[in-house]
Amino acid sequence: MTAILPAKSVADRLTTLFWRKPKLLLILLITPPLLWLGVVYLGSLAALLMQSFYSIDEFSGMVIPEFTLKTYAELLRPQNYDVIFRTLLMSAAVTLGCAILGFPIAYYAARFARGRWKAVFYLGIMLPLWSSYLVKVYAWKLILAKEGIITWAAEATHTSGILNAILSLPGIGGGSLSTSYIGMFLVFVYVWLPYMILPMQASLERVPTSMLEASADLGATRAQTFRTVILPLALPGVIAGSIFTFSLTMGDYIIPQIVGNSANFIGMAVYQLQGTAGNIPLAAAFAVIPILIMLVYLWIAKRMGAFDAL
Amino acid sequence: MTSIKIIGSTALALLTGLSPALAQMTAVGDGEGQLNIVAWAGYIERGETDKAFDWVTKFEAASGCKVNVKTANTSDEMVALMNEGGFDLVTASGDASLRLIAGKRVQPVNTDLIPSWSKVDPRLQNASWHTVDGVHYGTPYLWGPNVLMYNTEVFKEPPTSWNVVFEKMDLPDGKSNEGRVQAYDGPIHIADAAQYLMFHKPELKITSPYELNEEQYAAALDLLRGQRALVGRYWHDAFIQMDDFKNEGVVASGSWPFQVGLLKSEGLPIGSVIPQEGATGWADTTMLHVDAANPNCAYKWMEHTLSSNLQSDLSVWFGGNPVVPAACTDGSGMQTAEGCTANGLDDFEKIRFWTTPVANCSQGEGACVPYYRWVSDYIGVIGGR
């Protein structure tokens, strides 16, 4: 009673091996992506971090590869501190603007739009994302220009006084919408709005109707229901959206170059410092700032349950 | 281990052509079949952007050298590409050329092998940005000024001074210049301010706008801080600046002949001038890599770039001045004497060509403010500091 088995092929042996040791297969499968993440992604971040601890020689402009905190101290110089502060303020304003503008849209799209209208809403929100980012920004530059359509419309409706009053606001005003912080804010809000609406809409859609009915049965007014039921349940979506708008604004270096008064933002400063000045340590130190801010932001967002809505 | 290193480096020295840095070619042989050039965008045209502008196809047919162009956007990129190697030629500006020579990335050029060398503008033949200790490290390619561009409806007469962009004043149309002028969004604009001060504040004793000591530098920054109040937006992209002249009500700014020509061709009321203080400018040089794999093709190309026909078309295309003066007048290409005058040919003496500010300058070791500080301080000025 001896069964004669055919000699095992390599594939058979491998199958047996993987069946006996499932972990081996797992390691084999997961190593390439882990290597990518570890070496290419985290590795480049580590290289960046390392560069930021180097400094630049005052006289020759050469990078000295020795550990120092001098470059970080340079970040506290008034002009550099300004750049960070300006970027943070703009990111916060854009995030707030997107949230206020996006919430009603997301709310309507999630709770009232039906059938074809729902599709129209989705398309309306997504459509701007399909055209080139640069084209959109250039288009806005023309819309906001001193001799552009907004000024023209204000003149035609005899409301130039209002426009000029807005532009004469100290700090955020300017010669025209296109050269002021107000204009830059408008463009940022336009460009990043879809990233705020989509997660908001997703979380609003997940608010169960039964809870709203229960709230109504218990005698709550619509305002109370909104404040105590809908808003808290939708908050993770708002925070998820704010992560996008905040980080995207903080890292952008194209919009501040085209719209606004040429004052530097973090992205622009990094671009200039590493590109034309050869001051890679300071550029790296600048680049570390948004990473740190986002880490704190993400930590807070996680505590507020933002990642449940993604 | 050390001995291995020595063997290694000796082998490397042998491999890299036994060429000490000062060796130069003595004869141009047959072409190697190809040529790799690092160049500014729009510098080497083969009729792909505009059919009328093609100075590569004929060269390829005549020499048998296929031309491969790698475009670079900044001087730093050019230096990096040349350090990397694998290229034969580079069209380096004044801020890159001396760095390439100092870093021994380029080799001397034997001008006896370039018959057209004698036709090159004598003022450029020994220019300091490509000639070190009497040795030539390349052939001039194109040069141009940074002019003052203005709106002819506002300025019936060309402005005579850069003060229209530096000082708060009423323009000829009776309105203030606030928000109606622009300045270049690059730290090198500090040199324009220094040049303005050179003329108006002789007590600062500025001798070169690229060599500023602390006191001179501080004065230039002060001037620029005043300018910040006048400028709505700084320009760095030629096309955005053109748009600002069209839609943003900008009427005067430092600019390049390139924008002036394009705006004029669109029929807009635009003029340009080099005011009494003079102007800064750029002058580019075709330089040969120290380890060029195709030196014969490279020499053929350098000879070709100095041909009157190429120089004429190139200067029209890019809005610069030919390094071969005859190209302006001999009708070999599209350029005309008027075109050259518009591009600043007659103002050569008034132009101070772009060089990288370094700490060790003619005022002494470490006496001048180096470029990297220009960068961080200019960021501050634009940010309102």
C-alpha cells in the first residue's frame, strides 16, 4: 500500500511553503510597498530634516554639513517669521471661508437633492477639479484685475464705492482685487472648496434619518435639531475637509505668485531659497514648519474623530 | 585602502582624457554625430515654435551633428546639469559662467579654430564673464539690457530716469504712480536699486551694483522699502507682467526687450528706454564642458552660432542684441538696425552686466554682501519689512 507520488515541482513546493508559513508570504508581498514608503517617502523626509540642521557659510554661501540649530534660529528673523505667520493666517482664513461656504452646499446636496439634481450637484462640485489648476488661477487673475470684469460690473451698477471701500481696508486691501490679500483669499477658497464639500457631504449623508425623527418627536425645533444632532454628527466631515484646505493652502506656491502683492508664503520661500539662492538648509527648515503644524493639526483632528468620515 | 583610492583616481584621470584643465583643442576634426547642449528656453530653435525661426536644421544637415537640447530655467539648474556631466555646451549667463570656470566644469576655447571669432563685437571678445587671465572660456551668444518699459499714453515723452519706479511721484498724466509701477521679483533687483543710487547718491561711492558693502547695501534696501509702497505686485513671469500692463493699469516697470516687442506687436501703446542712470543687463556665453564627448561638433556649433544669419534671427526671436554687430545691418536675417537700437545696442556702455554678488569682491576679502543674503533680505522687503 505505497502510493507513488510524482516529484514535486518548484511551484508546488512554494505553495506548500506559503501554506505552512503564511507570514512568509505576507512579508514577501508587503516588502516592496514598505520599502517604497520607508526609503523613498520617509527617507526623503529624513534627508530634508537633516539638511535643515546644516547651515550656510556666511561668506562663501556654501552649505556646511555640520549639526547646528543656527538655521532654525534664522526662522525667527522678522522677515521669515512674517512668512510663517502670513501663511498660517491665510490657511486659517481659507479653511474658515471654505467651511462657511461649503456647509450649506453640502447640506443641500446630501439631504435635499434627489435623482438628477444630485448628479448635477456632484458634477458641479467636481467639475472645477477637472480643469487645469493653472488655467483656473490665471482666469481668476483676469477676473480680479483692475480692468477686469468685477471692476467693470461695479462701475456699471454704480457700486464702485463699495469695491473701493473694501480695497481700502488696511492690511488686506490693495490697488485692485488681483493685487490684494482679499483677491488671493477668493482664489484659494475657489480652488480648494471641492475638497471641503466632498467629505462634508459624505458625513452629512451618514446622519441617520431616524435620529432626526426622534429629535422632532421629542419636540425639538428645527434649529435645535440642527445644533444638537446634525452639526455634532457632521463635525468629523468638516474637520476632514479642513485638513485638506488647511494643508493645501499652506503648501501652495503658485497662487501667491500670480495673485496678491508678491509677499512671500512658505511654499514660495522654499522655492526661492532652494532654487535661486542655494540656501538649502533654510529652505529645509521652512519646509519642516508645515509638517510640524500639520502633525499637531492631525492629532487634534484625530481626537475629534475626523478620520471616521474619510 | 588608500592605495586603492590612489589607483582609482589615477585610473579616473586617465579615463577622463588625460586633460589638464588648461589644455585646449588644436584642430577641429570630423563631427562625432551628435551634440548635447544645455540652453535657456527659446535659445535654440529648430522651427518647432515658429517655422520662421530655425537655426538648427541647416546646421545638422551641414555638419552631421544631431543637436539635442536640454532646457534649463535658472542659472543654478545650468550649473547643476554641467556638474552632473554628459553635456557638451551650455549657454551660461554672467552669474553662472564664472562659477563654471571656478569649478573647472568648462574648458578654454581655442578661438583660432573659430573663424568667425574676428567678427564678434570687440567689446565682448574679452568680457570678464568668460575671460579669465586672458583665457577665453567660450564664445558670446546674445546680450540684452533690462529696460524701462512704459505706457506711451501716460508718458508722451520717454521717462528720463528710473525715479518713476523708485520714488513716489505724480506721473505726467497727473495721477500718482502708486500701484501703477512694477519691479522685478528677484533679489538681483537690489542691483537696479544700487545702480540708481550710484547716480543719485555719489557719496555712497558705489562702484559696481553687484559689489555692495554693508552701508551701500543698507541704502539700496531702504530705497527698495520705499518702492514697496508703490508696487502692487512684483513681476517674475514675462507673461504675467504683460498681462499686468494690459489689465492691471501698470504703466512703468523694469522689463526685458522681449516683453516690449511682444506688447508692441499686439498694437499696445508701449515704449522702452534706458534712462540716464543706465541699466543692468544679461550677456550669455556658449561654454564647452571640460569632458565634452563631442568637441568637434561643439566647435562647429560655436562657429555656427556666430554666423550673421543665426545672430540676426536669434536677436529678433529673443529680443536681444547679436554679439556679431554686422547681423544688425547686413540683412542676413530678420534683424534691422532699428531693431538693434530698440534692443539697446547703442547703450552697451550704460549697461552693467549681471554677475553673482560674492563676499570677496574688489572692496576686499569678505567686504561685500553675498548673494544668499540678497535673497533673504529681498524676501523681507517684499513682505513689508
